[in-house]
Amino acid sequence: MRRRTIDLRWFLAVAGCASAALAQSTGTLAGTVFDLSGDRVANAPVQAINLSTNAIYRTTTSPAGAYTLAQLPPGSYKLSVAAPGFDVFLQPSLTVTAAQTLRFDIHLVDYQLGTLGDGREFRIALTSPHATPNGPAPRTSEGKPDFSGVWYAQRTVDPGVPEPLPWAEALVKERAASNFKDAPGARCLTRGITAAGALFPYKLVQSRTLLIMLFEDDIPSHRQVFLDGRGHPKDPNPSWMGHSIGHWEGDTLVVDTVGFNDRSWLDPQGHPHTEMMRVTERLRRPDFGHLEIEFTIDDPGAYRKPWIIKRIADIDPDDDIGEYVCTENNRDVEHMVGK
Amino acid sequence: MKVCRNVISGAFLLALPAAAQWLNYPTPGVPRLPDGKPNLTAPAPKTTDGKPDLTGTWQPRFGYTGNIAKDLKPVGVPFQPWAEALYNHRVATESREDPQARCVLSGVPRENVVPYPFKILNTKGMIVILYEALHSYRQIFMDGRQLPKNPNPAWMGYSIGHWDGDTLVVESSGFVDNNWLDNNGHPGTEALRLTERFHRRDFGHIDLAMTIDDSKAYTKPWTVNLGFDYADTELIEYVCDENEKDVGHLVGK
């Protein structure tokens, strides 16, 4: 799905003389972004999406944590904040009215695994852009991009707009209300396809017929993407990672995955899915240092329409993945408290 | 899904159908007999640089899951006294303290005797092994690097490999201090230096000669001969912590 971004500066330059009239026919969304300890969060990217036109409006918070999105056409908006070190904040619907300012303060939740050392700084170090060597993407002997290498955890470029069905929305709220105490990762269960590369570094090993993903996280775990032309099994054993096959469209590897169980969480907010889920990943290596991953989550059992998440991973050329044994001396579970 | 197998030593046989249930997919490029089964005595495939290609899905040969050194009887392994006492304790308590039963990685070299298949991928500069058991993996670096001087202790250790003719020689160090080499619990320590010699003698068989050199636990190095058989199947997902019921059944004194 393509979305249109409206550049307000351009808009004002062209329609400057009409701004007085516009001020009457548009509304404003404004507020302050806090962290859980009440400190203001500067430079946080704030994004509002008009739910009827899909137009995107963006700003970043001031040094005092304030944001203002002015001249929004009246209507319903989905508000999101994807600030480094925090879980992505999502407010599914806010109604903007003409000639009025809707104040909406945002309280970001620190990303955490409940493990010593896994705080905001940890997350920032993992998910901020890293300096990478320049140069073109390496290629295989068949001329395809070679994705092999150690990659930093994926950073979210566009968290997309999940549109959960009522049961799924209720479950997300219930999980938040209970402090995410049932998160599978806390029990050393696999994080699932969208989260496995989003927290810790991972390694790709590519051959002509197989792409292997080795995850430092998750006990650890691995994933296979078959590139040998096979199809999906007719009646796959439901699994956390699903069954993945890939094919090339030019320099993009398109990975199609089915055969999921219904147990993984698609993100730290606990968005659920069903066994009907089909995930399409489009992988590109535009240059040596970067891997682009676009997930399309198509699950008519849980979402009204496909949910697209765009991420980038930076190469980590001088490091390797370590051994992460979740089950060894795991102390998370007893600290997962919620109603 | 986890297949419980620590209590009844023979129960691993029951795990086999699980490995075959998911994908009945004949792997392309496999030499086959007229009845469609893999021709296990066909020549071993070679990589472009003329070395045997170990790529494929393999099943550890049966019989060594409980006791990796069973062929060394009656002499047995050259234990240090404390290691023998610990081994005897583990046997007497029916491996009640086995970390693997608590979903900690089987580790190396135990992965060579677990009753679950694994997949080898031979690529440029490295060999990757994906284990069905506990969804884990191992890297063997073939790019000429040396073993690290002060490695972070790991269940999988740190492995480098080179070719000796048609034999892949893998040297490993950097192991944890509380390693179990098998279900019975032959101990391994941080002093373990492991040498594995993999030889794919034909399409369907890899012979493995493995030398345990661990001066903290044993008075001298000892060698066991193991092997892997080609498995015409795919790995399935093994999530140990999902509905884990092993620990409650570990009833040794």
C-alpha cells in the first residue's frame, strides 16, 4: 500500500494566502511526550495518520518534549511515536475537530526484558543507526545480492498501522493492562517471525538454495528460508517460525511464510495473530551496510487488512553473534507481575 | 514441542517418527534408487574446490545418547577421581541434574549423540550446523582464523576447521565448565579441547572420530568413533520450553 506524505511547508507556500481560512477548517493535535519517570522526551518522532485518507503528518518533539501537529483536516487519526529506547507507542484513534486543538500527552514505556542491563540505553545502542562501511552490496556467483553477514537488530522505520479485529484489540489492551506478564520471551519461548531479529543481532548465511537466519536471541534459535523452488507443505505442523520459501524479484528476495501457530506476539505490545497468518518479507540490500526488510502481515483472523512494517538493519562487520542461553538461570518469570 | 526422553533411556526411539512427520519432501540433487529411496552408497558430493560437501540433513547413529564412551568398555574412560565420582553420582541419580532437561543447550560434543537430526550447510568461509534439538546452531569457521585465546565460555564452544585430505578436522575450545558429554553425564570442563575428524565416506554416511582432551576431568585424551547417517527429511521446530514436562519427571534420588 502506498501512502502519501504531505509536506506542510510546501502546502503553506502554495496556499499561503488561504492560511487564515485553513486555520478555521483544520484542527491541531498537540501535547507532551514523557517517559515513565515523568521526564520529557526530546527529539521523539511523532506521526499522525489520517484514517480515511492515509495521509501522514510528522513532527519531532522539542527539547521540552512538546509536539504540535497543526492544520490537520478534521477526522480520525492514528498517532504513533517510535523513539529510540522505547516501545513503539500507538494510539489507534483520535478525533481532530475543525478550529480546535486536541491536547494529547503521551507516556512512553521503556523497552525492557526485565533482565539486568536491558534498559533504555541498551535498546538505544541496539536500535540506533550505526556507522557502516560504504560500498556496493556483495553478490553471489549467480549475481544475486548476498545477504550473508552479522546484522545489528532491525530498527523500525515505519511501524505501520495494525487494524486489529475487536477480539485482537481487546487482547492487546488486556496484555498491556497486565504489564505484559505473559510475554512468551520471558519464558524462553521463541519470539516469532517479526520479533526474532528486532532485539538482538542476528546472522544471515546464504547459499544458492537456502538462506539461514541465526538468532543470538531466543534460546537461541534459527530459521530456514528454502530457495530451491519447493512449495509449502500441504498441512504444515503449526510452528512459531512457520515454513518459509523465497524467490527473487530482481534484487529483492521475497519470502513467503505460512504454517504458524497462534502463540507468538508480533511486537512488544502483544499484537496477536492466528494460524491463518501469512507473512511476506521483502529483503533488499541496497548497499554494503544496510538490509531493508518489509513485513506484510496478512491475517484475516486477527486484522481487518494487511499490516506493513518497514525496518532497516545495519551491518556489523567486525563482530559475531554470541551464545544466549535463555533458560540458563532464567529469573524473568518470577518478576513478571500483573493482574 | 518437546519430546521427553530423559527418564526412559530407550524412549528416544519414539522421537523418530516426529522428525519425519512434517515434510515428506525429496531433497533435490539426492541420488536415488529405483524405489525412490536415497542411494546411500553413491559417491559423496564435492564442493567446487574439490572437497567433500557435508551439506545435508543427518541423523546421529544410535546407541551413544546415554553413554558416548560405550564402545570403550570394559576399560572405560580415564577419569580423574573427582570426575569419576561425579559421573557415578549422575548415573546413580538417573541424570536428575541434567541441564538439558531444563532446556539448556545440549552443547558440543553432546549434539553428536542426541537422537535428533541436524543440518550441515557448507558455505564459503564457514560451516553452519542447525540442530533440531533445542533449536540451536553451531558455527565452524573455515577462514583460517585461530582459536580465541580467552573465549567466552559457551555450551557450543568455539570451533575452527581445516581439511586434511578428504577429512574435515574441527578443533574446538571455549566450553562451559559444567558440560555434559552425554545423558549419563560424562563431565566436560573449560579445559576441554575437542578434535573432531569428519569423513563423508559416501553419500549416506559420515564417520566421526572424536578426541576428548580435557586434563581437568581425564588423565589422558580419549577417542570415540561415532557416525551420522543421511536423513531424507527436514528439521522440525523444537521449542523446549513449550509445555515442558521433563523436570517434574526427574525422580532420581
